[in-house]
Amino acid sequence: MLLQLGAQTQSIAQALTTTYDHASDLQAALFSAKASAENIALAESSKCPTIGASLSGNYN
């Protein structure tokens, strides 16, 4: 005989989404981690070489 407790089955992603929606401190930590990841990406992009070009001339 199975006993049903009324619990819903959730994926890990659904459970995390629900948790982040209801826990402001976890939501703040998630945003902080995302901002840090963005800052790392920006810092790494500054290491890449840049290419510049210019063109000038006169028409007589």
C-alpha cells in the first residue's frame, strides 16, 4: 500500500527557483555571484588585443 503525502515532485531547477523567489538573502547572494561573474568576464576581455583603423584624405 502506497502512502501519498501530497508532496509535489520538482526538478532541481524548479526547487532552486522557488527557493530564490522566497528567500531574499539567497536572491541577493545569487545576484552578487552573477555580478562577480560579469566583472570577471569584463576583466578578461581587457586582455584581448584591440584593432584600430583610421582613414583620411583630400579630394581636389
